[in-house]
Amino acid sequence: MPTLTSRTMKKVGRRDSSAPSAPRRRTRRQVRFVFVIPATLFIAIFSVYPLIQLLRMSVSDVTPATLGSSWNFVGFSNFSKGFAEGTLGTVLGNTLVFVGIVTVLGLVGGLAAAISLRGSARGSGLLLGLMVFIWALPPVVNGSVWKFLLGNTGLFNSILGISGTSPIGYLYNQHLALFSVAIVNSWAVVPFNALVFRAAILNIDPEIFEAAQLDGARPFQEIRYVIMAAVRPTTLVLTVLTVVYGFRSFDFIYVMTYGGPGTVTTTLPFLSYLEAFVRFDFGLGSATAVITVVLVIVLAMVYARSVRREEREL
Amino acid sequence: MTKKRKSGKIAPAVRGLLFVAYGVPIIWIVITSLKTSNQVFNTGWGMIFFSPNISAYTKNLHGALLQAGLQSIIIATGTCVLVLLIAVPAGYGLARTTGRMPTIALGALIVLQMVPQTATVIPLFQIFGSWGLLDNTLGVVIADTALLTPFAVLLLRPFFRGVPIALEESGAIDGASVWRIFRSIVLPIARNGVATTATLIFLISWGEFLYAVNFFLSPGRYPLSAVLAQQITAFGIDWPGLMALAVITSIPILGLFVATYKQLRDGLTLGAVK
Amino acid sequence: MGFKEEHHLPGITRTSPGLARVLSRKGRVALVAIAAASLLILSACSTTSAPSSSATPSQITVWHYTIDPIQAKVITAAAAAFEKTHPHTKVNSVYVPYDQLQSKLIAAAAAQQGPDVVLFNGGDANTLAAAGTLAPLDKYWSAYKDKTQFPDSTLHYYNNKLYAVQGVVDLVALWYNQDLMKKLGIAAPPTTIDEFNADMAKAKAAGYKGLTVTGLPNDQSEWQAYPWLTHAGVSYEKPTAASLTSAFTAAQSWVNNGYLSKEVVTWDQTLPFQQFLTGNVLFAENGDWQAGAAKGAKFKYGVAPLPLSTDGKLYLGGTGNGIGTFSKAPQLAWEYIESGTLSKSGEISALENIGSIPARLDMVKDPTVTSSAITQGFASLIGPNGAKYPSAAIPPKNVAGVQLLVGQTWSAVLGGQLTPKDAADKVMSGLNTLLKK
């Protein structure tokens, strides 16, 4: 089993060459931070302010009646109310399962799709376009399509019916519903990951592939040693984005099961929506949203730390 | 040789699976758009074999749709441009700096994305109200930009990190300013990522409807995404209408994608040519 | 693309032809940017920024949730009626998707904006009034000459002030497939629960479904469950675990016996009726607003009372009409409501285009109501079985919470997630907090 030579490995592993002179680089880096200013200003006004309002609402008693006037500070009672009502435990579990499935299937599917679509053959372009087209459709359309496809008289059950099996309640069986919605959500996010992975794969110097082939590498090794190493920063970012997407995802649940049967498919974002826009308890809904944010902060810290590690590898 | 044969087995299988997974729903959408409301609930073979009619299309194709389409184009293009203007430099800046600040910034970008969109409607409504941006396309563009900039920055950063720093340094040796290096050396190399991000931003803002529904106060200003949401009424969902409208409103995107894909693809092979 | 690290200067010169290409590409990008920017500036400037809530007497704004072309005739008719008597004022009817209406009103109110008239789901009056989006109607109502025509259930009070009035009433009954009944040998619609179960058993034996309802875990389930809950003795004044268990047992039996498909937990109120229209279901618990859709049925159909005991009650819903708090022309707004929705012609328009039952007492004997078997079928239930929606026993700020709790539990019962006893306990413990004054 021929292994890839260190020459090929060096080409793949090394992203930047070693620095010429350290002090000059440091000054240049400070300068480049200026590039961040326009975005920072914009976000400070239009994104950070709503976040602050969210945090304030989560520790206040805010209903439509009190929205316009000053809010009563209630400390953590919005948070404890959520736990006391009992649903929060189930919902947390549902959310973790949901996010796990969407992340794993979304990333694996996206990478597999990107690898198989990286050629510039006509068919690949068409298929990629088809996938992105689907991704761009509103969730209400995609969700409705799957709701019909998975229904008792839908395509899947009709095919099953040919062999005489009784219909499977993909969306109303309490053990299957969460998985069904999570799988549909993964399906919806794969094209996005595929598109981004593909752009990253296409950025790989073709000479690296040639060198690998010269070393006698087989396609699987090509994938493992060349592609996966090269797309590592992209994988990192897509993992974060997909997890965030999973924690935010609400539309598919809304269209397909409305959190049901009962509360089987209720995840944190859906619960937050129910509390804020069905029960109109903005404080409670904000508290649920803040819990979600805290969960993601943990993830954000992991990402940030691996980013720093990646830079130390220079 | 070996490569072609081996990948000749798995890759086409994956492509075939993808084709089915993404082709069947599209077919289903088109089929449904050609049905009447009753035919939607046909079972068995009636799902595929039925007498089609285009009433769902003729019902929905009217002048107001064109206006909504124009509105969608303005919003999507405006958001795309604005996001790129601020996110591309930011992505580069965060790719090339180290230390505490960029790390915190990255974490903040992730956290900002977690704020539910519904939770931002009311604060933004107040801001736009006091700045006179309500019932104004610019307001919706700003809201969409705020929504998508963190996402764009996070997405662009790895593409900028993929540019070999040696090139930037040789540019510096040649005496180019930081800005010139960015514009003439880094951007061309990272154009794959920028183009991909731009496409995604355009598509997402094309489909965004929560801000559009809430910040436009008069009829006739709704973009296509809100028109689609109108198919879900209190009294029922017009399934053929919904699917027909989905097809209609997606055609402009399809056209755009076909047009720019050639550019994207050419841009790719350009760099690969020795 | 990857450049080999050996290429420093050559790397740059290699980009020079590329640079030319890049510049022209950047030139193109710049052009697009300028074009987009000018489009934006144009659109921002051309906004005749009279916010739609500022009703100078030349225009009033009406927010509604009706988009179906036939049902929307109600809106255009109301606008026409108003403009006829007010030749100098136009009506600006704005459609807002049903799910967005409440939150859009609340968001607007938080920024001191809003329409002149709001047409909304009457049961939400408390929430909207509490949010400060509606203006009190008392002074207009006391001067209204027809005010005695309107029963108590159509008036929505909050903190002892009147905030919304209904011109129509919506409720549910038992739609039945007459052809299928004949085929199964059923002579008449069921009047008792035992007959009801027997009929559904016959349908199942012949390969049909017995019933469709909604099982979506939200207020729609609570709306449809209420008749069955009250039939079993449940009341929000004094709920008991025993009565709740009885109601949930009956509901779960429909599913366990195969009369009702478990799939209903994913359906709102419209999908069950669309299923009913395929002809494969014997009964459908659904509302008067399906009258238009029913016309597309390929079988003979009718409407009968739900087979309830005397305790069984039906919620009286319907479109509520209110004046926006930030309206600049509330008097005109009231006149729109009066002529467009509370008048006889307004109610007839709603009846013909949507199927909603006129609320006015002087319309009860009107030929438009009595001549249609379907309309009469619903109208005759209002007096004996009608109940206020939402129930006055629920504190206004907890109405949505109660609806969600009961709706989710009903859905869990139909879906088999909870046993009737556990479901009853869950509801009882929730109601203990929510019903406290």
C-alpha cells in the first residue's frame, strides 16, 4: 500500500509559508483589523441592539400589555418557570437529538455531494443547480411537499402499500416524528454545504492531486488525505453554521408537525415561538431563546479555541 | 486510470441518489401545480396520472406579480451588495489577524446568529419607525443585511485563509499597500468563495419574508416571498396555487443561476489552467 | 487557486493578465453595485412616506386576513359600501397573512403605528386590547342605533371597555356525506353518542373512515375539542379530572377503533375537510366557513348538530372588527365597520362569500339564512348550544396558555402519546395555575 510522500503531504498541510521578518508582519496584522470596522458598526446598530433587548426581556415580565412601557425586572423567574412547567426537559432532549442528526447528515451528505459533483461535467452542474434550487425554495414549500410525500396516502406509504404493509406514520408516530423532521431538515441543508465544500475543493491546487496520483494513491486515499485535509477550515465553519442552523430551525417543524404529536417534535426555537407569539409571553419566549444562545456559546468557544490552535500550527 | 474506474462506481451512485432525492420533490411540485384542489388528494396511481390543467398558473399570473418580482430583485440585489461591501473586508480582516479580539469577534458572530429572527422584529420596528424607514425597501434591505452579515463573514473567512500568505508578502515586498494587496492579489484568488457567498446571500434574501411582511405597511410593496406566504390562509391552503406560485417565483432565480453559473464555472477553470 | 510557494514575483506577474481580467470583472461588479445603489436610492426616495396609519381624511387603512378571491369579495364590498357614502375618502385594504396579523399589529403599536380598522379573529380580542393595539368602542357603540341587534357573544370587553364587535358568527357542526350514509344503510345523522359510534363502525367495516377532526397541538384543537369536553361535563369554571378523563377516553377510542386516523395530529382544520371532500370519510367536524369549499364535493352532503348532550357547547367565533389605537380618523373607521360589517348587507356578503352566519338578531328569519339548509343547520345551533369564545372563566392573559395546553394534550391523546388519565392530570395541573384569577 503505497503511502503519499512527505512532499505531497507538505503541500497539503502547509497553508502559509514561514514568516520573513516578525515585526513587520505584526504591524500589518494590526492594520488589517481596520477592515472589520464597517461591519462592526453596522452590526452594532442593527444586530447587537436586538440582542440586548432579548436579554433584557428574558429577565423581565413582558407581555403585549407592557411592551410599550417599562418592564418589570423579575430576575430568573422566566427561566425557572420554563423548567417548572415540565416541558423544558423534553424539549432540550428533542433539540439535542434534532441538532445532532441535522449536523451529521448535513455535513456528511454535503461533503459526499461536493466530492461527487466536483467535476465540471454537464450533469454535475445540472444536479448542483437542482439541489441549490431546492435549497432556495421557501421552507413552507419544501415542508409541504414532504408532508404530502410522507403522509398516509403519500408516495412512500403508497410504495409500501404495494407490498401490503400498513402505512407508517412518519410524521405522527411519536417515535418516528422527530427523526423524520430532522432528516427532512438535513436534506434541506445538504445543498448549502455541498456548494461551499465544492468551492473549497475546487480551490485545491490540481498539482497536489497529480502528485498524489504519482504516488499511486487510490481515490479513497485521495479523499482522505488530500481533500479532507484541505477542506478542514471549511469543515470547521460549516459545522458551526450547520449546528447554529439546527438550533434555529423552526419553519420545517411549523409546517410539518407544529411541534406535535403533543410535544414530540417541539424543539427550543419552536417552544420559544409558541411562548412569544402564541402565548404572547415575550419574557418567557426570550428566556427560552437565551437558553439556546447559551448552548451555542459553548459551541462558539470550542470553535474559537480550535481556530486559535489552527493558527498556532503555522 | 485507476481513479477513473474506482470513482466511476461510487460517485455516480451518489449522484444518482442525489438526483432522486432532489428530483422527486421538484417533480412533485410541478405535478401538484397542474392539479385541481381535489386532485391533490388522489391516492394510488391517481397521484401521477390525472388530467392536468394550468388554472393554478393563470389564476396567479397577473400584473401585481411582476411588481412583486421587481421588489424581490431590488431587495435581494441590494442586500447582496451591502452585505458584500461590509462582510468581504471583515472576513479578510478576521482571517489575517490573531489575538483575543478576533477570537471574541468570531464568537460574537456565532452568538448573533442565534437571536431568533422573530425576536428582532420588534426592536427593528422601533428603530425604523423613528428613522422613517418603515414601509421602505431600504429598511428591509438593512434588516436583511443585519441578519446575513454574521453568516457571510463566517463563511468568507476560510476562503481568505486559503490564500497563501506568501503572495501577500511578496506583494508587500514589491511595495504594494495593504489595500492594494487585498484588492489585486487576495480578492482574485478568493473569488470562488466571494461568488459562492454572494449567491447564497442573494438566494436567502430572495426568500426572506418575515421582515418583508412586517416592515411593509401598504399592499403592493410585498415582494414575491410574501406573496407566497399569502397562499397559507386562515381558511385553507391552496395547494396547486402554492406550488404554481413556487414555480413562478423560482424561475427568476433559476435564470439567474444559469446565467451566473457559466461565469462561476469559467472562473474556476481559469485558475486551474496551467 | 493554489500557487506554488516558489513563485513569488512570477506569481504576481501571472496575475497581471489576470489583473486585467479582474479589473474588468471588478468594473462589472462596480457597475452592478452602482446600479443597485441607485435602485435603492430611487426606491427610498420614491416612497410616498405617508405611513399608512396616517389617515388624512382622504384615506383609511383596513388590515384584514382574507386572500381567497371569492372570500375577498367581502372586503371589496365593504370598501365599496363605505366609499359610496364617503365620496372623498378611499379605503386602503391591506392583506396580512393570518399568522402574522397579531404580531404585526403588536410590533406596529410598539412603534406607535397602526391601521384605522382591523378585521381579526374575534377570539384574539383580549390579546390585542391588552397590547394597546385597539381603541375602545364604547362611545360609538352607545350611539349606534342597531346595537340591540347583537347578542352578548359578539361583543368583546376587556377591563370593562368594549374593544371589538362581530358582525358574523362562526361555529362547528357535523358535516356528513349523505351518499355514503345511504350506502351504509344509515337513515339519518346520529343524535346520540351511541348512534355516532355505531355509524362510524359501519363506515370502518366498509373500508371508509368514520370521522375527521383537527389534531394539531394548538388552539384549533382546543376549539374543536370543546364540544366533546363540555359534553363530558368539563367546564373551565370548575374542571375535574374525572370529566377530562371521560372526554379523552372517548376521543382516543375513535382512533383505537379505527374510525379516526392518527394522521390528524398533523392536520389543521382545513386538511380534514379536504379529506372529507374526497368522499372517503363519513363525518367531518368542521365549520360554516367550509360552505364554499363544500360546493366542490362530488357527493350529496348535509350539516347536522354534533351528537352532544345538553351540556355540550359550541364556541361562537367569528371575525372581530376593531379600531386601531393610532388611527387618525376613528370616526371614519367606525363608519366603515358600521356600513361594511355590521350592516345587513355586510353580513349577507359574508354569508354568501365565506359562509359565516349573520350575527344580527333581525337576520335570523331572513330568507338568505333560512333558505339554505347548510346555513340554517349552523344558525339553529347558536341559541341552544352557543358559548362565548374564549370562555369568560379564563383570565384574559392566560387564554392563549389554556388553548395551547388543552390543544397540545388533545393532540397527545389522539396521537397516543398520553393515556386519557395522564392527559387529564396534565391538564388539571396546568389549569390550576392558569385559571387562578
